[in-house]
Amino acid sequence: MVSPATPSASVTGPGELVRRRILRELERRSRYRYVRPEVNWRDEGWQVSSPCCSRNVDAEGGVIEIARLEPAKPDLWRLYARDHEAGRWIWQASAARIEELLALVVNDAHRVFWP
């Protein structure tokens, strides 16, 4: 018998494990390591948002959209970056493994995702 004080694991939704994988990979990013990004399921994809530390997009430092990951087929993911001026998502890459796409977001040498 398990005592009531024993903690148990919980998964809050069908994609929660994917969300946690995304968050874990984002911890390795080279830009804005001191902010805590959010990952939420919206419009059939995972959306990454974060406070705007550079103030390049939002002068007040508010939360901005960073990246979007969409499952396209059973074995394919699509990655998008936010074009803040045009107010739309721009396709960046596709891959079979989500980790390949997250590496682009994490490294972001050209500041495509973390402006």
C-alpha cells in the first residue's frame, strides 16, 4: 500500500512528455539563459514564448513568441520562427526528430529565434 505522503508522477495531457522534452532542451540555449521560456500547445503545434530581454521586439520586455514546432506527419516535425514585424510564422526547417530542430533554437547563432 502506498502512503498518502508518497509523491506520484503526473502527466497533465497527451503531449506533456513532448513539452517537457522541449523545455529540457531549451535549458541548454546560449541566449537569454536567465529567462524562463514557456511552452504551450496552440493551434496544433507547440509554441515557445519568452520575455523579450533585448527589448528589440517589445520595449517593455513583455512576453514574445520565439518558435513554433508542429508535428506534420507521424515522422516529421516543422520548425517556424516568428517574424514580429509581419506578425506571422516563417518556416525554418523540417526534421524527423524534434531534437534536431530544437538544436537550431538552442544555438541560434543568427538570432532568428531569440532577437
